[in-house]
Amino acid sequence: MKKISETVAEKWGVPKDVIMDIPRITVSGDREIYIEHHKGVSYCTQGEVRIVTGGGEVCIFGKNLIITAIRREDVLVEGAFEKIEYIKKHK
């Protein structure tokens, strides 16, 4: 069953990530990841970065990870990625 916000997004032609408060994740190879609609950073080391989103956390694992840009709506992480996971928040 669809959520009301998903139906509204479809009817109005608005991107679902905007209406439903879910992240938009763009990965460029194994060196750059851009995450829109984040809620902050919960953990950051050279080997792991965790970005909080409306529905959970995006976990990035790798080597030489660094947050090169962080703004109110988006964050850019660079480094040598080995694995990216999305951990859904339980409701």
C-alpha cells in the first residue's frame, strides 16, 4: 500500500525524495558519493562515515574517507569506497 506522500508526489509530479524525506544518493565510481536530504553526520573516521537521513543511515566504508563538503541539504564524501550500506530506521 502506498503512503499518502508517495501518492501526492506522483499526482503533483514532485520528486518522491523531496516529499517523502528520503535521501537522494549519487555515486561516482568508487571515489565520490553525494547525499542530498541528510540530517547530519553521526560518525566519521578515515574508514567509516555514517550520514543520518530521514529514514535511517547511509554507511560508507573504505579507506581515506573524508567529508569534502557539507551543507544544510547535502554532503559530499570522497575516498576509496569498499562498501555502501543503508540501514533503515525502525518505526
